[in-house]
Amino acid sequence: MTVYLNGRLVADDEARIDPTDRGLTLGDGLFETIAVRGRRAARTDAHLARLGDGAEVIRLAIPLAGDELKEALQDVIEANAIDEGVLRLTLTRGPAPRGLWSPVPAQPTLLITGACQDLTSQEPVPAVIATTTRRNEHSPLSGIKSTSCLDGILAAREAAKRGANDALLLNGAGNLAEATAANLFVVIDGGAVTPPVDDGAMPGVMRADVFRVLSATERTLGPADLSSASEAFLTNSLGIRPLTAVDREPIGDGNPGPVTAEARKIV
Amino acid sequence: MTVYLNGRLVADDEARIDPTDRGLTLGDGLFETIAVRGRRAARTDAHLARLGDGAEVIRLAIPLAGDELKEALQDVIEANAIDEGVLRLTLTRGPAPRGLWSPVPAQPTLLITGACQDLTSQEPVPAVIATTTRRNEHSPLSGIKSTSCLDGILAAREAAKRGANDALLLNGAGNLAEATAANLFVVIDGGAVTPPVDDGAMPGVMRADVFRVLSATERTLGPADLSSASEAFLTNSLGIRPLTAVDREPIGDGNPGPVTAEARKIV
């Protein structure tokens, strides 16, 4: 596999990340997960806009212009002959002396990896509501894709342990925020509803498209709202999955519904 | 500089972290910051116990036994002739395919770096209360030293921007949790008080020692409690710093106090 690292395409087993990189030592970085379809990166403008928003929040310099970033993404697609699959762009603060308070490094680290992956099979998801941890709606990190992801990992492990395929995370106030790596939509009274970003939902690239196409609304949703939903689904850049049960209670009749089918057309 | 990486001592510019390491891509790791005094690592039993607690929370395998870890720490001290300074032990999940949900990697990454540093000068700290972000007392990550540190980085940047030397973080409920990389003690009615771990305070190694020696108490502290404090200080493994002002309001008379001086004797 060939990866892009700081301006060069290199074999993955030759790519070297410095052990003092703040991405490694402090989770001080951003990422984007980008679908590849027909040998092209999908929704790059939206992904790069969000990367820019995150860079603004954590004051991280993006070392390439938008066109150069797109070119680097395409280079990784071509180098690995990815017709359908996933790119992962990771941007970190770069190598620096130890400590939160160390001076800002001269050079951020920009890494792009890619792999072939079948994106068509988006199986129905039975989920649980995570009890291990919660989203922090008081942190701006809930609104950007940072590499400090350990809360999501804890929730994913809990889901796997409880025999589910994903976990929904509550925020500190006890309201629904999102799934471990996807946004939540529920259909209530025929309309699609999704938790607001202020409740700890990631402003997902696919979420934005689904929101527009379905004329969805944003509002605070508690776990009790799931019982009045006729259907629900999870969205991320890689696709849209029906959410068919939560904590072993079926959503609606427990089958994928028509609004989910409508949403899936836009992928 | 020589570092320890996965069983070997290597020159830092030859040490290679794999670009797929989940420590880099997802903040999926733990760390300990350990003082070196008299060419020995300080409080290693307490640090390794806490590392073990964190490994239990995130289900991460520690690849060496305690004695072997201590030997590796000492090897880094000797290789770099560190009489006084700091060791940084970083343990990550290791290289893995993309995604929160990817299978658990076969081999974690264990990295130890070290540097000489003067630990004697612990200057008085004027701090601010961070408004950018908060500690998540609903997450078990607040009780372990994970490498998903970006909230602390945001708070540190805010402090620097506002001309302060540290930031105090509130939790979601609006109570005091800790500083960016240190625990908080305040002296009220002659007694030392520190926020409980359940309020989002890290169970600091130095915090535990100070707590015992000063017969301190744990209780929930709001920002308003700072005005009734006669003195305050911040503790971490590298030392104890007087906290002399918060948001430009002096703590007590704005000078380091006698309880702080007493605490500093135990370093």
C-alpha cells in the first residue's frame, strides 16, 4: 500500500511518523474519512471545508491549499488503484518537545492512507445506548473531527460486548448526540429529525446532505423519543445504515423504512 | 537523544512509529509523565499502578511486567544521562486498519522518551478559568491519563492567549475539576481541599501524596469557593506550583502561603 506523507508518496512500511509527533503523544490532530466511488474521492469540498473549520478551532495550520489537497487525495487513489473504498486524511500538530504547553511545532504532519472497501452493503444496525461514556457538548471538539477519539472507542467496545453493532452516545444532559462514528436520524410523525450540533452531534458531511434532501429538522432528542420513531438510520461519509433496534427494543416495526430508503438514494 | 521503542533503545531520529498506529490516528493510548531526580525515576510504583488502571479501563494490554517497565525507564535515564528531568511513557493500541471498529491490533506500541529539565523552579501561577471547553465528568477518560488530550490543549491555548500560565477547567456541571495538566488544591479555613475524581479530576500521583501528607479533604468546589480560599496550589508529578490568582483576582493575599510551602516539602 502506498501512502501520502508530508508531500511524498511512499510505501506504507517505509512511512515514518516521528515518536514526538503530538498526534501520537497528545491526540493533537484532525482527520477526515472520505468515500471513494468510481475512483474519485466523494464530497471533497465538504470534507475540506470541515477540515478547515477544525483547523480554525484548534489553531492548526493546513500545509496545502485545497487544490493541492485534492490532488494528494487523488494520488493515493491512483497509487493504490482504489475504485471503491475509503481515504483517511490525518493532520496533526507535528513533532514537538514533550508537554501540552510546548511551543507550536514548525511543521504539521499530513498523512493520507487509502484502502479498497465495499461500500454498498450497509446492513441494518441493532445498537445500544452507551452507559460507559458520554459526548461532551461543552467541548468544541464535539463539533470537529479530532484525533482524540477515545470516548468513541469506549462506546464501540461496549456495543461489541453487549452484542450490538453500534452505540448511541448521550451528552452530559442525557440527550441523544450521535452514534460512535455516525449521525442519528429518527423519523417521527413522518419527518426526519436529528440532534443539533449543540447537543454534541458531529456536523457530518452526509448528515448535511441528508438534512437538505429530506427537509429534516434539528431538535433535542431524548432516549424516550426513540419509542415514538417509526424508523431511524445512521449516516456517515461511507453510507447510510438502517437503525432497527436500540437496547433490544425495535425502532418502529424493526425493519428498514421508506424514509431510510429515500435517504439512501442520495449516497 | 535515545528512546525506548518496543523492546529496543534507538536513536530518536531512527525511531519509527507506524502511520497506522491507533495512537496517532485515534488517540487510542495512555501515558505517564514521570519525574527524574538523582538519576532515578520517582514514584514509579504509583505511576505504573495508574497505567494499569488506565489499561483496564480501555482494555489495553501492557506488553511488559512492572519490573521490566522499571528497567526500561532506567535504561532511558542512563542512555541520556538524565540526572534531573522527565520521562514520558506512551502506550498505544498499536498499528491497525482504519476505523474505530477495526479488530484489536496484535501488538501495542510502547515508547519511552526522556529529557533533562530543571524541576526546582516552580513559579507562582496566575490562571484563568477556561471558557473554551470543559472536563467531561461523565467519561471514564477523566480518571485516566489517555492520549486523547485535545481538550487540555484548547484550555492551555486559551490561557496563553489571555496572558495566564495555566487554565482551570470546569466540568459539565460548572464545578472546578483541575488545571490543564495538574490537580487543584485550595486552602479553606486552614484545611486543604481538592475536587473529587468524580467531578473530573485526574487521580494524580502527586495529588495522592499531598492529600495524605496534608490530611486534605475531597469535595465539590465551585468557582465561588476560590474567593474564600486563603491560598491555592497546583500539583503534578513534576512539582507543586502556587496558584496566586484566577481570572485576575488574587487568591488570598496573592502570595504563596504556608500550606503550599508545607506541601512543597514532600516533592
